[in-house]
Amino acid sequence: MYHRGLGTSKSEGKLVVRWALVKEESTAAHQAMRRWSRPCDLSDPARERSRLARALLRLLLAESTGATFGWTFDVEISGRPVACRKSSGRVPSIAISHSGGWVACAVASRGQVGIDIEVHRPGRDIMGIAGLAFGDGERRDVGRGGMAAFYRIWTSREALAKARGRGLVEAADGIDRVAGVTNGLQLRRIGGEEWWLMQATPAQGLALALAFNRGVDGHATARPAGMRLRTAKPSQIDPTGPFTQGIAMTCGLDPIWPSANRAGREL
């Protein structure tokens, strides 16, 4: 699980993005279902992975807001999921993805968030798909970097399209948006908006991407003054080993209030 906080003053507060990645039918998945599933999920004809995603979302929403009960979920016309809760102020934005038996969810305390995971599929016509769905710069990246580059670009495009509420139409529209994307955290200006893109390879043959912004009431800068990057060791959801069944991690941008003796670290 990643925690990221953005803000240059205490009055602005922080943007905190949390995500969870769990293998279906794992011990971690069963633990999440037992603790965070609700009777309303059982009445829904959704598949088991959808019920697992809702359980993970409730866990993340509880961590984000402190509210452990009352969360329900709906879907916008665009297909973007939304969290709902009565008597709630600012409702965090949410995102879901699944691929190859993995389920991933994300929650952002403000702004919009999108997440996408993809299991690598050997033999896939990556150049053919790139030719139809990617921009010129992104296609060149795939030509140079092969399958790893293809999945970095595809998951980043998907995560961004989900966060913007545009869905597959934008993810495959052939317009350059994420050319040059690499593992780690980057700030991009896309469609006149500033977006943070995070790319990771949490397990061999698995690509994960996050896209998030501060929303209309915030503004990010390429080198946020008075900020540092904080990382912590993984704490496992399932003790059998990280990434094989479930993982919880923290990696955040903590607000460091500017002072003469304390400079922010560049991203």
C-alpha cells in the first residue's frame, strides 16, 4: 500500500493516495473478505473478484477517513467507480483494476485517482496494439524497450483514462500522453492538467500504474519546494512473503515546512 502526501503548507493539507494489491484466493484475500465484506456484497451478482475489490476499498477508505462502516459503491456513466457514504464530507475518489488473478484498488483523499495492473502475456502482438492505440512517441518507446515498455505505457494510459473518467476510448485513442514513462514517480502536464504518474513492477511479469492529481483546489509543481520523499520497508498482509499473496507498503511525499536549514529533496 502506498501513502503519498502532497502539500506546501499546513493549511493546504495533504493529498494521500493509498493502494492495495492482493492475489485472488490467497490468505490475504480471505482475510480481507472476512474483515471488510458486507451483506450487501453477497446480494450483488458480481464475481468474487469484485467482492474482493469492495473489501479492499473499505479497508483503504477506513484508513483514509477513519469511517469503518457505511460505505457503498456506485458506477458513473463513464464506468468510473465512486464511493458513497451518508453524512460524509469530502468523499475520497477510488479506482479498481484486476488482471491474471490479481486485484488492485486505490483511494485518494482528494482529486482523482486511477489504477491499472496488467499481467504480461507472451506472444501478444505488442507492436500491432501499439500501432493502433499509442501515439508516435509511445510507439517508438515500445520499439526500443519491447514488452516492458509496452506494459508501462499501456497501464499508465489506462490509469490516466480511468482517473479522468474517459475509459478505454481515451486509453486507445492514439494520442501521445505518457511517452518516456519509467518506473517511479513523475509529474506530467497532460491535456492542460498536472498529473502524477507512478509506475511499478511489484512482481515478475506484472505492471502496475497509478495516476492522480490534486483536483481543482490544488496545484502541483515539478519540484515541490519544501518536500522530501519518504520510503519505508514493506509490511506484509500475508506472512508467507511479499507480493506473492498481498503486500502493504508506504512511500510518501511528506510536507516539510520550509526552513533555512531544511531543503526539500528533488523528485
